[in-house]
Amino acid sequence: MDEGLPACEVPLVSDAEIMAVCEGYGNDPHRMLDILRDLQDRFRCISPQILTVVAKQTGSTRVAVEGVATFYSFLSLTPKGRVTIRLCDDIVDRFSGLAEVTEAFETELGIKLGHTSRDGAFSLDYTPCIGLCDQAPAAMINDIVVTNLTVEKVRGIMAALKSGKSPEALISERFGELKPHERATRMVDNNIRHAGPVLLGPVPEDAGLRKALDLAPADIVDAVEASGLRGCGGAGFVTGRKWRFAAQEPAERRFIFCNADEGEPGTFKDRVLLTERPHLLIEGMTIAAKAVGAKEGVLYLRGEYVYLRELLQSVIEERRERGLLGPAILGVEGFDFDLRIQMGAGAYICGEEGALISSCEGLPGEPKTRPPFPVTKGYLGFPTVVNNVETFCNVARILDRGAEWFHALGAGGSHGTKLFSVSGDCLNPGVYELAYGMTMRDFLSLVGGEEAAAVQVGGPSGTMIARDSFHRRLSFDDLTTGGAITIFGPERNILEIVEYYISFFVHESCGYCTPCRVGNVFLQRAIGKFRKGLANPKDIEYLKDLSATIIETSRCGLGTTSPRPILETMENFPLVYSALAKPSKDRIRATFDIQAAIDDARKLAKRRSYIFDRDFGQ
Amino acid sequence: MSDLPKARIATASLAGCFGCHMAILDIDERLIELMKLVEVDRSPLTDIKRFTKRCDIGIIEGGCCNEENVHVLRDFRRHCDVLIAIGQCAIMGGLPAMRNAIMHSDDPLRECLEEAYISGKYIRNTTHSIPNDPALPLLLDEVYPCSEVVEIDYNIPGCAPTGDVIYDTLSGLLTGRFHGFEREEIRFD
């Protein structure tokens, strides 16, 4: 098998071409991510020449540009293939035959995973969850996505690509003639299994926005607060209160940011809203703009959802034409709001609002120290409201139907409905819009997952519950979730799941805080010991201690939740751990592998060990 | 005190500089007190090369950089009830573990040896080769602290630990009065 080359030839480009791209973004260092993404698309890598020219052109330094280029996993310093295939390496994909699919791609391409073919035609990589767990295994091929992959399907795809067809032609021979919405739905099934009254049911056009026109900004904030709406991204902060803080802060400019960077493995509800309710989303953002007095907005779309960019761009343009975006919205003098799409580039951490803002400022997507919170000092130092896609959609509906209507839905302190993205071992994976307060048992029978042995609620940073907790309710007061419900049947290995989730955090840690950067690697190794049957009872204490340190000493949500897959399973599946932890009889560590440790030296010295090789004398 | 049967102690220096063994001697005239409580079995101090009996306490200086270190350390674990790691090398790998920093290389061990014996700026090695006598134990891929190879019961920190902390720990353990270190004893700033 052709190993491929770690780096094929760096394409030669003229400085003028690179400069032209930079000028397209006004040589603005805050648009660094767009500039680099654009250059990567054109020249297949961010070469040393590109780094130098971009730094000069934007008045930045080379090391700063390189810092951005190396931070995002969709940017590469070495050339990628003209067709880059990124297989989604989520746990659900693994349980749905990812290994066979990967092997099929490797065989068809003649290169190994992580390599680029010698002629520069193809690259093959893994990427964490791309938000298609309900149709796994899935992959991105350049800017399009393919789903429900099988070995047969892979052969078909590769035959087409090798015969010179474009990735778009895989979806439809007449891809160019399709409307953006049709393109998206041809690629990805929405899988809406249950529509509720708020978001996925029938929604009148811009009814909320029109009602908001007659309201004073403070009244809009009051209505949103009175509705009891809480952030739908996972943290559940009261939306009205967030807006109030932003509106109160004296400032020249304010910003409305939509966080469409849903990267939590197993979450894909925003994908469906972005496909089916883009107008509602932008309506919600426009209402937010009026409420807090913002004139500018950003829709931060995760790099994995690039296939939706065109659709969203067309919606934004349509709304500008209809006078729903831009200066004097619906003819109201002084009500100006417009927004742009900011593409991410494959970094989970950018779903954290500080990191998201850093990313929009053209920096590596590292979280910011809090306080100050973004509502007082956010994008470029101005008050910034960052809300999830679902939250903005809810806002538009609240303004239309009234705060009381929304407040009456749900249970306890959780009002309205919630979108759940369901995947894993169940009959009907997909998106469900349900009122808060359902028990897990009822939920499982609704989705056809009664067999479940474990359910991951809220993705890896959420909680994993066992059968004895299926009476618990999905709400902010009990089982909170940003939307991900991943179901695991009795045949699944809990520790395999935990190891996957920890590896995910190892990959996605931004590296700023040492306990998170290093500690998660140690957690990963320790779980590996359990899986190999080499753990002893002290390792359970070690896992707890280390987890506590990581949680206490990391500055953002990634570090403070990354040990949760371990802590939660330790609490809810204690027997898994205790059954695998055995004290060693002779107190010699079984984890130390002497044969592996001396292998380098054996090869270097070209002789065997007189202590550890039995046939030394021969 | 004297009517108790004497405890047996063994010591070994693995990948260390022997400084910790020197520090053991630094307990000065209290050595006489200590010898009333113990007999020394296998140790470089007695030049006994093999265990003659099972021991109560084993003291290990240095981490594991080669296969022989691993062999000796495992032997100590099998023959000693309580195993003490003494000094930073035994506890964390110490100075020898600096070679673990060669990590962005396809062949870190070769890179390390070549710099040490051939390509280093101040090397005068007329043979221009890396020593490879059959009697030399094979090096490990990296330097390991003792606790990664066997279970360690106590760590005495320091580089080297002072005679005082060594004496206090040993006499405390032997009389069943050891309850951890005084903060002042293990402060180095």
C-alpha cells in the first residue's frame, strides 16, 4: 500500500494572488480566519510563503498568523488533496461500522488514514463529530457531506471521484441547478421525528419581528425574561437577563452573535433549524438587535456545516432585499441591523462563547478570562450577546405568541420546548421537539430505545445514566442537556465510550491551561489501563484526584467538564470499574512493559537482552 | 528498644549519582543509634550483591534508565516489605530523565546516544562509535520513575534529601512513629 507522503509539493503561487485574497477582506487582521480559509481552499495549504505574505498584508506578525493556522484542524501547513475526505470519528459512527468504511476508503484510495496521495488528488482524515450521528457513518468530502456510508457506497463514491467527477456530482448530476435548500436536503436528511408547537411546527413568517417593531427595547427584554426562556446551548443562562446586561452597558457599538458551532458529540438539532428555520433564526437575531441596541451581528457557523453556508447566505440576501435586514428595517428609521456569516474551521472549543469571539477577532479560538463577560466586554471589547441557534428561534416565537404562552409550556423551572437530537442504539434516531419534563423511560419508548443500558444526556460534557435512573426527567431541574441524547444498548462497552469521549477532549483542548492539556492525556492513559485489565484499586482514587484537579484549575467549560465521562460513569456504573481493578499480587506494576521499553535499544545495539530475553544464549 | 529483633535494610542505587547514598551517611554519628535498630543486607554500603534474607525495608536511589535497573528494582520489590524511593531521580526520574525531552524524533534513543558519544560539540571519542559491549545492559526507551515499575510505599524527597530527613523517616518507620514529614524538613526554597 502506498503510504502517501506527509507533505506533497507546496504549490507555487505569486505573492500578488495571496495579496488579492487579503485585500478581498480589507486586509483586516480580524478576518484572519476567513483569509486563511479562503487561501486553504485555493492553494490546499497555508504554506510558509502564505504565512509571510498574509502577516505583511494584514499588519500582523508571522508567528501570530501561524498561531491561527495551526490552531484550527481544517487548516493545514502541508498540502491537502484536491479532494479532502474527512470521516466522522464519533462513537456512534464507530458503532455503525466506521472501521469497515475507513478500510474501504483506504483500499480504494491506496493511502492510509492521515495521508495525502502522491499525486495530490486525495486526502483521507478523521474528524470529530460532524453533527450527523442520526445518519452515521458520515463523511465530509470537501464542502459536501455524504451519509449512511457502507462499503458498497464507498466503492461507488470512489469510482465516481476517480473518474473525474466533482464531489458535488455525487449528490446530483444537476447540483448546480438545485436551490440551496434542496442541495442541503439532498445531502442530509432532517429526520424530524416529532414537531412541537414552538419551533418545528408551522411558523408564520416574521410575525414576531413585526410585533417587536411596536415595542420599546426594554419591553422586548421584559417579554423574553417573562417567558422564562433559558439558553438552549447547554448552560441554560436566562436569556432575558443576558440581554439586559448587554443593553445596560454604556457602549458605542453592540453585537449580536449566533452560536451555530454545535460541536458537542451527538448534537445536531441546530443543523435542522439552520436547514428548516433559517428565517426564524435571523428574525430572532434581528429582534435581539432591537432589544439591546445592536447594529451588527455574526452568525458563527461551524466548519463542519459548510454545506449550509450557501443556504444561509441566500436567506440573508433575501432578507436584505425584502428590507428585513440592513438600514431601516421594515421602514423603521433607526432600526438598522445586518450580519455576516463567520465560518469556523473545525475547533470544538469555539462553541465556548469567549473562544467563539476570539475566533471572530482573527485569533486562535482560545477562551477569554471571565469576568469580564461578553455581555459587558465581548467582540472587539464591545458588549456582545452570544446565543444559541435554538434560543434565537425561540425568541422570535415568544414575540409572536406572547411570553405567557411560552411560559405555560414545559415543567418546573424549564419553560417551552426543547429540541433533542437522538442517536445511537434506537429505532428512530433524529430530532424531536418535546416539552420539558419528560421522563427518560417515556422518552426511550418514544424513540424506540427501550433496550438501552446507558444513555448519555448532553454529550460527553453532560451525564451518563444507567437503567436505575430512567425515571429522571429531562429539564433544567434534573437532567439538563444542550440537546444530545445518545443511546447505548446492553452490548456496548462503557469504557470504550468513556475512552472515546476523553480522547475527544484531549484532541479539542486548546492547550492554554496545563491541567486540561496534560491532565486529560493522563486520564486517557489511566482509562486505557482499565480497558487492558491492568488497573489496580488505587487507580480509581487516582482518576478521582486527577479529575478534581482538572475541574478546579481550568478556566473554561472544556476543562471543567472534560473529566465528567469518567466521574459520571464511576458513579452510575461503579461495578464496571471495580470489576476491572485488581490489586497486583507481587506489587510489580503490570502496566510497565519491559519488552516494549527495551525494544528500541535492542534494535540499536543489534543484540538481545541478557535479562529479559530467554533465548539470549542462542 | 534494644530487645526488639533488628530490622533488615537493603539499599540500591539505580539511575542516580550516588548522592542519596552519600546523604544516608550524612546522618553522621546518629548512624550508631540507627545501627542498634537495623542490620544492613544487600547494599553498596556493605558490598553484599544478593539478598541473603527477606528485608523489612528497601531503599532505592535513582530511577530506571536500563534493563538492569528494572531487574534490580523488581528484585527489591519481591524481597522487601516496605519500599522507599529516596531523592528526585527515584521519585520523578530526575536529571537522567532529561533525555525524555527528546520526543519529536523518530528515533529518540539513537539521537540521544549520537549526541552523547559522536556528534556532541565537546565530545572527544576516538572510536567514533556508541559503546556496545555485550555486558552493557540495554537502555530503556525513556527514563522511568520507580513508581511506574513497581509500587512504592514511601517517597523521601530532596536532591539529595538531608541527613536529618533520612534519619527521622527511617527511625520513625522502625519505631512505628512515622506520620509524614515536617513541612520545614522538605522545604527547599
